[in-house]
Amino acid sequence: MQTAAMVMFTLVYTCRSGAGRRMPVPGADRARRVESLFRNLTREVHMERKAPILNLDEVEYEEWGHGERFAARLGPLAARLGARKLGYRVVVVPPGKTAWPCHFHHVNEEMFLILDGHGTLRIGAERHPLRAGDVVCLPPGPETAHQILNTSNAALKYLAVSTMEAPDIMEYPDSGKYAVFAGSAPGGAQADRTFAIVARHRDATDYWEGEE
């Protein structure tokens, strides 16, 4: 906008004569036409710009799951709203299911807002009941290894929010796995991902392995 403003100033600038009369610079008619065009374009841009608001009734869901234990419908929000620093989506978990394995992050922090239903928050060996209106904060670190389970007989719906820093390392205590993502954070665009691996701790090797 600064560059455009400078151009407009140059085009419409008028100078004063010694007697104080305002005299148009050459091309004043062209300047007026450009100014009018610029004004119309600016108006169109403001009209096309949408408010950063999305009603939950407008969320588009995709199926997610694996095997008998893991199932959910995921409703991405961040990309549709133009988010840059945070990732957020609506998660709907059917009765008796969970969306993801128990895990924790080394870098990113997560927050969950229970929108509807009841469930159970697992943090390590602890179990905490969840109901609509509950807010859960999970900073990075092994002490917040967590999993949300739908232990009710109706759907559990919640908003999942996280920072989107990359690279990140996730660990999965139940299976002894870890995952490393670089280029884009967990839940981010896979097309931007420059490195991704899921492996088991037991497969670790020595630093100098294969370097002879």
C-alpha cells in the first residue's frame, strides 16, 4: 500500500505558482483516471475480504481412524480461516472410541475445549472425567502424555487447538514409538513436510554405526 500511495501521490500532485495559484502538472486527467481506478479496486478488495469467522455448522468433516479402537470425524478449521500460528479443528469421537494413541509432544502445546458430550482424559496413569465446557491444557513434555477417550454412549465433540511449530518430536508410551516431523508441524500440510519418520526406540543404533 505504501508503494501504491507513493505512485498515487506522484500522479495527482499539483504545484503552486509564485502567485499562489494551483497549477495541475502534465497528465492531470490521466492522474484522475488512475485515482478513480485505484479507488474502485480498493473497494472491491474490501468487499471480497471475508471476516475470519466460521460457524461450527459450516464445518466439513473427513473420516479418520484405524482398526477397532481409533475412529473420529475431523473438521479442519485453521486453513479455511487463514490461521498462521495455530492449528485447530473440531473432533467428533463415536462412543467407545478414541481419535489418537496416547502421546506427548516435545515442542508443541495443545488445548482442548469440550463442546458436547462426555468422556475421559487420560494423562499417564490418571483418569479425569470430561464434560461440555471443560478446557484442557497440555504443554509439551512426557508428564502430559495424553489421550481423550469417549467412554459414554453418545458422540463426544471437542475443539482441538495446538501451536504449529516444526520440527516436532512425538512419543507414544503405549507402543514405544516416536515420530519426527520437519517442514510442517503435526497436523500441518504434508506437502510442506521435508522429513517424517515413525520408529521404535528399541531400533535405535549407535551414532557411529555404518560410518567406518
